[in-house]
Amino acid sequence: MSSSRTIRCPRPASRWLEALPLGNGRIGAMVWGDPRRACFSLNDSTLWSGTPTTTQRWLTSAEDAAPIRERARELFQAGEIAQAQTLLEGLGAAWSQAYQPVGELVVTLEPETPSAGSSTEDYERLLDLARGEHVVRTDDGEHLTLVSAADEVLVHAAPCASGTRFALELTSPLVEEQRTADEHGLTVVLRAPSDGVPTRHGDMAELAWDPEGASRVAVVVRTRVQDERLLVACAIVTTWQGLGQQPDRPVAEALAEATEQAEAALARGEQELRRRHRDAPLPGLADVTLELADSEEPELLSTMFAYGRHLLASASRPGLPPATLQGLWNEQVLAPWNSNYTVNINLEMNHWAAGIAHIPGAAGALEGYVAMLRESGRETARRLYGASGWTVHHNSDPWGYTDPVEGDPKWATWPMGGLWLERELDSIASFSGEDPAVIAGRRLPALREAAAFALDLLHEGPDGTLVTFPSTSPENEWITAGGEVVSLTEGSGMDRWLLREVLESLVAKAQLLGRADDDVASRAAAALERIPGPRVGTDGRILEWHVDGPDEVEPTHRHVSHLGFEYPGAQHLSPELSDAVVRSMEARGDEATGWSLAWKTSLWARLHRPDKVQDLLTLFLRPAETADGERSGLYPNLFSAHPPFQIDGNIGIVAAIAECLVQSHRGEIELLPALAPILSTGSVRGLRARPGIEVDMSWADGALTALRLRAVGPGAVGTHRVRCGQRSIEVELPDQSPAEVDTTLKGRRL
């Protein structure tokens, strides 16, 4: 079906999960590949239900929140955990909004002679992951589709012999407000829902479609036939005004912009559009490649690596919403989980590869998105917790929703999203090659705010340590001695490692900048002495909750949040803690959702267990659809199944593969630390190690055969220890020029 940088299909798609994705960071298209009836499922990253003010009237007030928190703490300390948890549901009263589809554009070709046209016997469909081009080859010529970042349009070009008639059709689940059509093309204005009530509240009937408080989208399609080639240019522009802003741009402006884009693209012609597209590739897309042994499973895995990078780069652009739960591609008005942002794992996992696998557009998009969340999250921190700093809970959208959502506290009552996002931005920066002082100067203000909120959330626990409250281990539950199923705890395992990483980063950066006496940094340094690190229970596993070894509702739960200090964290563990992580992983088991398989693969890679990496990768690569139903694995178009489709599995596996090849969290560059059999022979170019070292290497049967290193910035210039197995060498990188390294790793390179 594929080679390492190309996905090939023998026939057109018959459903959405067989179509192939293109994107330019804003416009997305699922391309179905039928040469006679070309279908494109369209998306725009800025098209969402609602506005920043849609649900504000429902939010819990400060006057109501304070007694809820205080009484819940009293009940918890008295052992009435279920009652405390029920009370805390009152903190969440509203919901975040839903990412929307634009609709489907269909271009139908009708040859003058019915028997003429493409032969299904001479058909090839492919997605070029390096160039972002979808090509269908038939006996009558090439059908090309691309989504151009240079021209901001979807381009489709196809053979169109003399006498061939063509027709355009645009359908949408949105409300149509305007349509014009003539021989030159099609213009449609659509209205999104004014409120996207989450799927857990019911079906589409619960959507609100009020004209006030709703985004509009203008779709303009222009066509021409020249030299027996049909050229279609489709522009999409919404009334978006920016992250966290009301989407109230005048419709006339959006329509005029879309018209100008479509007509300008059409005037350039097919060859010029293709040239401009290739001359403006998505940032970083061509900088990293992985090739594995030429056999079925390794080839598929290297394709998944390239595919995941293609998906994240295609779905992300600085200043716009980052990749959602489905990246850029969503066909439903009320998609699973609203296709928005699950901050307790999805949003972070979508960006684990941004640093090590160098996807700078995604890093920039996340940076801008978190900056917006800080703005709205300050008000949430004050109103719900009486705290300084900022917070975001488990669900969000590009309008800046940061409150808990209405619903079960096991996922809603989780105020640690700000810490995890700041930790993720810290991690991405650590691969940049920037001078540490520059990073510290940029990151310190944000870390201060996240830490200030966390410090205000702390309470003294019964043993004198400092613990967070309210606290949960996202989406997991335990059983009290009285037999009640609860999720509420204090100082969960996840909270502890997030606190320690963020507070330690703050203190270190403040010291580097000569600001150790900063008030928040000083409080953080004092608090660190009383915040425990990972704890090992009597059963030898890492403690997830505040109690040791409670009965678990679901021992094999998909979330492994309490093990995050191992990955994505950057701690160097003692043998005792490593053993406890292994026991915890074994108890969780291998079977999981697609994204959980990616996380578990990364954890086993950190634990230097290529045997378990192999087991997890085998599960990840299997077909998701079976005669007995769906499971985790891959759909026909290689989308990762939760099930249903979630893109964090596709992107998370990129980070997991990278972690098998290069690790740098222990202060040295370790090569091939978890080389599973499927990875035993191959080469990689452009992976990054901390603090910004580009790694090019090849290996055969597990043995390193070539190695070149390059500092990507001034902060990475200097001496670095490089390890492969038991061998190590110190490598001097005096500047940003590439350095060839002896693969025996003997002696010292000067």
C-alpha cells in the first residue's frame, strides 16, 4: 500500500476513512480520488461553533465556587470522598465548542463519449507525503490535487478532453445563506452553529443555529479549461478574527478575499501553482526522514513516521488553532468529543514530536494557542479557585474556554492543564539550539504564572507534604474501602510530577537569569522541599492516588498519566523507580486505544525495552476494522483508531519512534536505545537531540554504521557526550557545521 514517503491505494475511496488528507495549516481536504467524480471533504481550521461568549452565562461564579471548594475539602478530609466529588461537579457548568466541517466539493467529469475516460484497470492513487500532493494516474492522464500555502487555495487539475462536460457541486451540513453559480464557478456562504452542545448531551438536534453569534465561511470555486486540462481553484475564508476573538469579520470582506484568492490562483495556471506550492513547503516537512529495512512491517512503520509528520505540519500554522483531536480533518458537525482539544493528553501528545522530529509550524501554533489560554485562564483561576496565575481544565477550544466542563469529575475536575502545556513548551524549546539564557528569558514569565496558580492550589497533607486539591488522575477511578467508585484524590501521581517539573524549571531559569529572589521562584523553591516525587506502593507499582493500592475500577485503564515523569518527563530515574514503572506498565497491559499505544511505546522505549516496543508497535500497525468490530489499529487510510479516529495516535507514534532512536533527557545523546526488531536496520536524517543537535545516522542489524551531528543553534555549540550501548565518546561541536563521528565511539573527537 505504501513506501516510506508515499501512500498508495489501488482504487478510489468509497468512504471518508479511505480518503487521503491534504492541508496547508489552515485549509484541509480529504481527497477521495475518483477521476470521474472527484470529491473533496473540506475543512478550515478557523471554522468553529459558537464564540468566546457563547457559554459565559452558564459559568460558575466566584461566590458559588468558594463554598463548593471549601466544603468539598472538609468532606474529603472527613473521608466522605464520594460526597466531596459530587459537590465539585458544581464547578463545571458549561462546555467548549465544536470544530466544524465546511462541506463536500464534487467535480464531475462527463466525457462526450460515455465509454471514454478513465479505466479502472489502469488506476493508481498516491499521496506524496514529502510534497503534499495527491495524484491519481489513469490511462487518460494525471489528476493532481494540492492545498497550496503559497496561494491559499485547494487546486485540482485533471484531463478534460474536447467535448467533456464538467459540473461543480457543493453540499454542506451548515446553514446556507448565499449561493451563486455560473459558467466560471460557484460561490457559497455558509453559517456555522451558534452553539455546539457536546455529543454527550445528545445528537445534532441539540445544536443551536441562531444567526447571531455564529461564524460564516465563504467558499469560492473558479474553473477553466485550457490545453485539454481542467483547473479548479477553491478558496475558503471565514469570519475569523483571531484566537480568543469574536468571529465577527464582515461577511463581505471574507467573500471578497476568497474571490480574489480563487481568481488569482486560476490566472496563474496549473504549472505555476504547482511550482509555487513546491517552492513554499510546509515548515520542517522535508527536514526529517526515516528509512527502514525494505520489508512490509518496517516499511509501513517508516510510512507512519512520515505520515504523522505530514499530518501535524499540514494541520498547524502559527497564529491559528493548533491540530485538534482530528488534526485538520473532520466530517461531522458534532464529531466525537467535538473534535476540539482534550488537554489532559491529546493536545500535548499532538506536540510531543514537534521538537525531536522538528515540526516548527506546530510548535508556533501551540505557543500562540497557549498564550491565548493564559489570558482567559487568569479569570478562571481567580473566579473558581481564588488563585493567581492561570489554569485550563481538560477541554478547550480556540475561543479560550478554560473552565471545567459540565460533567463527571473524573475528567472535568482537573485544573493542571496549564502546567502540562507549559511543560510541553519547555520541552519543545529544549530542542531548539537557542542559548539557555534566551530560552529562560522567554519562558520565565509564563512559568511564573503557571507556578503561581499551582502554589495557590496546594494544601498541607496529613503527613506534612504539600498536595494539590482538587485532584484526579485523568479519567481513571478507584474504589474506596466502603465500596464507592470515585476519582477524587489529593496530590495525584500526575500532579506531583507536573508540579516538580514546572517548579524545578522555574527555579533553574530564575537562577540562570540572576532572579533567584523572585517571589514566585522563591515560593517554588520552598515548596519543592515538601512536594514528594514519585512514590512506590506496597505492590511495587507507582502510586496513582493518595491511597496505597486501592481496588481499581479498570486496572488496564488507557491513561498512564501517573507515569509521565518517565515519559514525556525528563527525569533520570533510580533503579527502584524504573522497576516500579515496569510493574505499573505490566499491570496496565498492552491492549489500549491508539493514542495510548503510542504513549506506552514511548514509555517502554525510555525503559530500554525493545521487546515491549515491538509488541506495542505490532498492535499499533494492525488493521482497526475486523469482522468482530473496531479496535485500536489503523483504518484503510492509515488514520489511527481510538476507535473512532483520533489523530494523537498518528502523531504520538512519531515521537515514540524517535524515542527508540535518540534519547537526550539524561544529559547525553543516546543512540539506538530501544531498537526493536522492526527497527533493526535503517537510517534517519534530521532528528533532534537536546539541546539542539541534529542527528543523521544509519545502522544495520542493530549496529551503528554512520553518524553525523550538527548544532542547530548557538546554544548547542560545545562538547557533548554521545552513547550507543556501552560505548561513549565526547564530541566537540565548535560551530554549526556538520561533524562526522567515528561509529566505534572510541576516544575523543576534537
